[in-house]
Amino acid sequence: MYYNGQGVKQDHAEAIKWCRLAAEQGDARAQHNLGVMYENGQGVKQDHAEAIKWCRLAAEQGHALAQYNLGVMYEKGQGVKQDHAEAIKWFRLAAEQGDASAQHNLGVMYENGQGVKQDHAEAIKWYHLAAEQGDADAQQRLTQLSPSVSSNQHSFFNSSGNVTGNTNNRQTNEENRCDDNILQGSAYRNT
């Protein structure tokens, strides 16, 4: 409530106070939100090490958005040594829970061979899952990769080369991100 100013005056310092109390009691959502606030310097001095600490605690409890953000931090080397293999680990955990941004990022990393052996079939698999949720970047990557797709993978595309599946009735990634009332922080997007 204090973070967004819902029913009260917006106050990031007060939000930090309440988030920290819940986070210290093991609440994964509060841990993630506290990590994002440290990452963005909202209500506290920006501190990437604290962001990593709190996001990791939430991620280890299975919080998909925290797993995604931890993957971003490892991919960018933000607060930790850059480690593509570790980024893959966290993106995969979030992606397996249906996080479209993590699915997209796994596609990018498989397409480019970052932290894994380059594998266009695996990239297409992850792009397809993200595209089905309305991820426009993943849809674009699928369209661009379609000429290099094997015959058994063409089921992802219709006769016009467009991605199949219902993407019009899904929420955008940004709308999905609002579930935690705090934006995801930095998003890794490579095309």
C-alpha cells in the first residue's frame, strides 16, 4: 500500500519498513519486493548485494518473479559476477512455472549459445511458450527463426509463417508483473 500509495500517501521508506518485517519472517513475496526496492534504490540507497540477497531468499522458496530477476542479475553481472549458466538455472526455474519473460530469455540464451550450447530447437521451444502468452518479442523471434526450423517444428507456425496459438486473449508481461505490486526491475531483452 505504501509502495503504490494505495489509500495512503506513497512512502517508499515506510514500504521498506513493512516489507522488511515480513521478509525477515520468511515471506517470499516480501523478500522479492524488498530485493527489487534495493535493486532500484526505492526508499533505500541502491544496493545490488542486498537486492541479490533478498531475491535469492525468495527465489529459493520458488517465487517465480524472484527467480526471473535473479536470472537477470546473473545475466547482466549486476551485484554478482556475470554467470550465464547461473542465469540459465534461474530463468529455467521461473520459465517452468510459466513466466513468459523467463521463457523468452531462455529462448535468447539458447539461440545465442549463452551459458548453454547453441540450440535453435530449444530456443524455439521456449519462444513458443512465451509467444503463446502474448510475448511480442518471442513472436518476432519465432517468425525470424521459421526458415531454419525443421519440419517437425513447423507446427508452431501457420501457412503464412505466423506463430500459431491464441495470443490475442492473453495478458501482456507487464500486466502479469503487476501481481506483486512492484515492477520486475531490469528486464533482459535481446533480439
